[in-house]
Amino acid sequence: MEDFIKVLIADDFQLLLEDLTEVINGESDMMVVGTARSGREIIQLSEQVEFDIILMDIEMENLFAGINATELIRDKNKSAKIIFLTAHETKDIVISAMAAGAVDYVVKGGPEDELLYHIRSAYEDKPIMKGKVQEILMQEYKRLQESEKSLLFFINNISQLTSAERELVRLLLKDKKISEIAEERFVEVVTVKTQIKSLLRKFGCSRSKEIVKIIRDLNLSHLF
């Protein structure tokens, strides 16, 4: 097994799941070591099975199931290599997906050889992004390149946030006060203050209001 690229697949469409498994298992250098049909299942499977790559559908039990699962998996395993395999190619979905920490994004329906190439490239730490996905990210980068904080800076930092920190940012974007956040999350005020200090370090800001302003100015609130 050590000579194989060990692949997990998450997709709620059983026929596609079976087809992908057959294609991958037909290769001499890779093997499917587990499959899941929901975000909840792939989270559990990732903790039980040794893997190299996860092929992750985005829309399963809900529209963002794959993105949410990716965030939680990478909370526990920062080195997890996840490739989104999805029919969605809209700008907001692409940016949200990459901000979750995925290494690549492949649109369903393409040639089998292309998918296998993406898997091998990600395994070798040389992930690729092609076509419209790369175009979307480059367009966003161009739009924000004159900003103090670029899109790539935020994608990198957002992908490093824990689920608790993401929730904190979401509440800050709602203009919640520290005491209100503590009450809503059932934690002490000092805990919220500690988490805010961590956010400030990650974003290179001096105040939480600065983080909120930058996210709003860059139109990235939808990531939370």
C-alpha cells in the first residue's frame, strides 16, 4: 500500500462514486481506500483511514457540505490535500472553496486522464489549476492588487483559521460586541479576547474593527 497514492472520495451521487472508484483503481499507482456520500461521512472517514488525497464534492447534504467538511478536516490535519471535484464554477463558490484550504479544483465532466493528472500533481506537491478556476482567481487578484491586503493574502490567512475563529469572524461581521459573542458562544469574555488576539496576529491587524473593515472592503464577507 505504501507504493499507492491513497485516495478518499466524497460524492453523494452513487453512480459517479462507483465510476471514479473504478477509474482510480484501474491505475497502477493509486487506489481508493474509502468512499463517503456526505460531508459528515468524509470527516469521520478521514480520521479513521490513512490517505494521501481526498476528492471532495462540494454540494452533498447541503450546498456547502464539501467546503465545511474541508475546513473541519484541515482544522485537525493542516497537511491534508483536498481536491474539489464539482459541477460548481461560480466565482463565489470557487473562492470559498480555495479559501477553505483545498489544493486544487476540478470541474466534473472532464477527461479521466485530466483528473488523474490533477491527483498525481497534488500528491507530488505540484497542484495545478486550469481554465475558468484560474481565470476567476486571477481576475480577483487583479481587482484587489492595489489594496493594502491582497486576495491571496486573505485566502492564505483564512485557510489557516480554525472553525472557532471563522465563527468569531462571522459574529464580528454582525457587529457583535465581545460580551455578546461570549454569551452567544457560551464562553468567558477572556476566551473571546484571547481568540481575537490570535486573529489580529494572523491578519496583521491591531484592532478587530480593522479586520471587519478589510473583509467588507474586499467583499469577502460571503466566506464566513
